[in-house]
Amino acid sequence: MTTVIEHPAYFTVLPREYYVSDEVFEREVDRIFLRQWLYAGHLSELSSRGDFRRYDIAGESVVLVRGDGDTVHGFFNVCRHRGYAFCEQEAGNARRFVCPYHRWTYDLDGSLVAAPALRDGEVIDYADWGLHPVHVGVWHGLVFMCLSREEPEPIADVLERVAPELALAQPERLKVAAEEAYAVEANWKLMLENYLECYHCPGSHPELCVTLDLRQQDIDLQTARSGESEYNNGVPPLKSGTRTLSIDGELVSMRLPVEDGFNAGFSIQPCLSRVMLHADHGVTHTIRPVDTRRLVWTTQWLVHEDAREGRDYDVERLVKVWDATNREDIGLVEGAYRGVRSRRFQPGPLAPTKEPALRAALATYLRLMGEEGTA
């Protein structure tokens, strides 16, 4: 497959087949989404023993559950008997997980504790038939999952290296004030590419541009480290004098333990897990592909754990900028996908001062796909 993105005078996005091929998507699942750390949510969503959430991504279903103390367990939503997806709720609290099909029962750590008509130590050893595990990492209250068979580098080590300043805002003392999962009819890479450039922002995102410093954004993009890294520091820059990223630059919730204008965060690419913290709130974005042509774009808004709705923050005002921006982006990305699916589509030259982040992200993508030598 031709994977040329570098040309003598310019670079491009990937060829058409990368956005429409089911075969390419299956390779992406295996080499990217089953290997990278993925942002799951905030620990406050699993505050008590037995609290669980289910996550569906790229054809897989994963369950994260709070165990004893601060421990969070993760496993594939696959009963070891006949494969039934034992967890049918999106969230809740469970003392144990009981598969509805044949009543195989699992403890919160995923170990098998009961299998009707199969006594432990006779036909099978229960210790051999626990749920398939998922790696879980927690850093200052931010919860991540990795579906790899191999042991990944601990996400806490990565973030201490990439974004240590984020800890100044004490993200472990946040809670989720709002969450929205947007269904998008497009290939997931188009959402990634759209997010990594602001070439389209002046004409498409009036709410975001109230506080976003577009000039500094261009400078940051051009001077940023150009290496092919999965982990990147930084957030969209705020205009001088702006207190936070909001519709008018004023605080939208209780202040975090940082100064006005605080702006820190990181992203994991190409899967795209994005975390941004400001002086008074945080925002996270994640891409969760469904298949070649569909994805779910999930955004969370975080506030201080002591903040009370109606007193310290108003949800409509809190979500206004990014909810509007997300909806505007969905229209753009879906429109782009309709064009990319055309057999006449040919990638055009990208703007070197406006879209340089795409080059690094796509180079990382090709490296993870095992195709870096052909780019």
C-alpha cells in the first residue's frame, strides 16, 4: 500500500484507502488501540468498592471496577465459559459479576468463584479461568486502560515525564460535572487530524476563538518538538489577560489551587486521549472508534470536588465552548469523510505553518502500523 505523505515541497494526509478500508482498520485496532494507553475517566466515577463502568472501543468491551482500597481492576467483558458479555450495564455497583447466561460468577478482581456443575479442582481449576485482564493505571485521579497482552510502561511514569506541571492543579481532587458522547459518522483519523490543526478555527469556531490565542497557536505549532512521539505536552494557548478557557474568559467554576491563566495538559496520539486543566476546570477528549466509518467522540468536564452545581458552577456555561466546538467539528469531519470516500479523492498539500502537527502525528501512526519506512 502506498503511504506517501512527504513530497518535495509539501506533505499530505494519508491516501484514501487508509480512511475507507476495513482491512486497514483491523490492523489499526491490533497495532494502536489494543496497545496504547487510553484515557478512561476520573477516579471519582469509581468512588466506592464495586463501582464499575463499561467502555466500548473498536469492537471490544472493557469493564473497570473499584476493588479494595484505591485499586481499580480491569478486564475484557467476556465470560470465560461461552464468551457472553457478562456486564450489560454501562455503569453501576456490583458485589460480584454474574454472567446471565450460565451464572458463572467472578469476584471484583476478575477471579472465577463459581461455575455451576463444575466444581473447583475436579473438572477445572477456577484459578485458571479468571477474566482476561486489562492493564489499568491511575495518575493523580486520572484513570487509563491498556488492552495490550504485554506489560506497557506505567502511565504514571509517562505523565511524570511528559506533563508534571499538571499535578499543580491537583487533578485527584476533581470530579466529573458533565460528559457527552457524540456519535460521528466518519473514520476516526479524520477526527484526529481535525483536532490537531486550527487552520479551520477562525471560520468555524467563534466560541473557541473568544479566548484562544490563534497567533500564539501558530507559533507553538511551528516551534513544537517535531519528533514522532506518542505523548505530547501542551494545550491551546489562552489570550493575554484571559482567566480560563470559557465563552468570555472568566472563571466558570470554583478555582483550582492554581493562578488565573493556568493552562496545562497532554495528549496521547494517534489514538487521541486529551487532558487539559485550566484555573477552574478541566476538559478531556477521547476518540473511541466503532468501525471504519463510525466513532464516538467523548468529552468530560471536570470541576473541583467541593464545587456545587448552581452555586459554584452552571453546567450550561461550563460546557458552552467545547460543546459548541465539538458540534461544529462533527459537521466538518463528517463532510470531509463524504469527500474522502469519493474515488476521485487525492490528498492535497497541507499548510506548513497551520497544520504541522499532522505530519508528526501521521508519522507516529505509520511507525506504529509498521510502515514508517514507506512514508
